[in-house]
Amino acid sequence: MAKKRSGKIKPELDDTTREALEKRDAERRRMPKFRRQEWHRYQRLGTSWRKPRGKHSKMRKGLRYRTPVATVGFRTPVKARGLHPSGFEEVLVYNVKDVEALDPKVQAARIGHSVGVRKRVEIIAVAEKMKIRVLNRGGE
């Protein structure tokens, strides 16, 4: 039995924004994973990025055998900054009133984590009626 495919709502993007998104995606594929200094040595540190600040730190000095440090040169294009990979601007939504204030051409809703099931269902119903994309609909 074939599964019914629902067409996802796409944003209306100008050419420069579309190019910026494509460029950001290409750059991210080549971009290194920025990991914390000595993340592999101590499990308690985790991999989340922290700037190396030690006086004798080889990573801070930028020695080539160390992992790369996040710098301004790795920044993404201005037009693509803060946009969802689909091209929509993400807006956090907590109730139906918030959904009604969105522009369906350029904005998509992300339902807040504290929203319960009953209100989530209402928000999704209003969004479908207004043709607004909900980024975290949940398992349907």
C-alpha cells in the first residue's frame, strides 16, 4: 500500500537568499567539526565548543596538528543566517494567537516545548488552515 505524500509548503525566496542558502549548505559540508580541546581525553568535557584559553595551549596557537578553532572566517552568508534549511524564518509559537500573526510566505512555526498535546493539536489545525509550515509537528 503506497503512503500518501503530503506536499511540504515551500517559502518564497528571492534569488540572493536562495544562492546564500545553497552556498551555506556547500560550506557546511566542508566545514570541520569544532570540538572542545581534549574532548577525546575526558568524557565529562563533552564535545560542545569552548574557546581554548590556556597560556601554553597548542590549539589556541593554531598548530596544524590540532583540530581547527572556530573563527570569523567560517561564518555563513548574511542572507542565510538564522534561516531553517528549508529557507523559512523560524518563529517560536506557544498558542493559536502566535500562529495567526505569522506570514506564511517567509515564516514557519516551531511549537514551544512546554506546549501540551491539546493546544499542539489546535495550533497544527490553525496552521494547516492558514497554510503555515510547522517544523516540529510530532509523530503523525
